[in-house]
Amino acid sequence: MLDYVWDFVIGIAFTIFFSLLAFILVFYSRPLYYHEIDLLEIEAKVGMDKSVIKERFDSLMDYYSPTSDNDLDIKDFAFSERGQAYFKEFKDTIKTLHFATCIFGIIFFIIIAYKAHVKDFQYLLVSSATTMLISVIMFLCTTFDFEKSLNNFFKDIIGKDYRPLDAYQDPIVNLFPNQFFFHCALIIILFTFICGLSEFMLHRGKLKEYILAHAKKD
């Protein structure tokens, strides 16, 4: 029974790592946003050429680089005092998520290496089920009321006093419609689910190897 509990804990740790890794990859994915410009017709909505929008987005991503200490300064966009505080707070959170991803990544590879060394692959079954179940729950919560989920996400980052930025005072928010964040959330959830599914397929493969090996002995 204790083994299943530990396998469940491993599943939680793996799910956190997969989700954090997916978040970082999606957050910095410039091709993804370039695609969204056309898909969501952002060019027409903000009245700017696609090339200009891409340049402004690139500037924002440069600001969010974990190695950047630059101040928030995006050409063509003014920022309110509250807007600057929000973006700064989010940048600090991104740095924390980078650190957390590294920590959980180390834990992930240590567990993988240890389990492979002792030839224990049973944990993959419980771990995969945990990851896929959490992914399904995340999907249901996200699709049921995405706007509420998005606001809760920013509240966790900025604090309970979070209120959506005003597009008039901080027009850069027009470059990021809620549909864009929704698509990002779906990709993160899908990535996490696929990682869980990969664990399950690996377990099946190892189980088949075990059965064949014992069948030859018999």
C-alpha cells in the first residue's frame, strides 16, 4: 500500500514538472504567438501591421528573459503605474517558475535514474494515471469557466488585489485576447496529458518485456 502512495506522490511531482515545462515552452514560443496573430485576427483588431506586432511581442519576450534586467519599455505602448507593477510582478514570477522547473526537473531525472537502476517500473502505471487524471481535471476546469480560471491564475501571481488591466491605460493588453491565453492553456494541458500517456506506454512496454523474459525461462 505504501508503494502505491509513493507512486502517487511521484505522479504529482511528475505532473508539476510536465506542467511547468509546458508553461515555459509555451510562454516563450514566438512561433505560437505569430500563428495566433492570424488565427485571432489581432492585426485587424489593434490596427497594426503583423510585422510591427511581432516586433513588439519580441520586445516583451526579451523583457521577460530570465537574464534580462531591462526596464519595461515597448515602443508604441505606454504603461500605467499599475501596469508596470503588474508586468514586473509577472516577470519575478516567471523567474521563480524557471527555478521551480529546474528543481522538479532534477527530481524527475533522479527518480527516473534510480527506478531504472533498481529495475522498478511499476510506478509508471500509477504515475501515468495520476498525470492523466489531473490533466483531465485541469481541462474541465479550464473549459468550464476560462475567464474565472484566468483571473484566478493572475490573482495567484499578483495578489488578491488583482484587477484586469484597462486597455485604455495599458493598450498592450489588446495584443493578448483571452482566446490566446485559452489556446495556451489547452496546449499546456495537452502536453501534460501526452507526457502521462507516454509514461503509460512505457509501462506497457516494460511489462511486455517482463512477460516475454519469464515466458522464455519457462
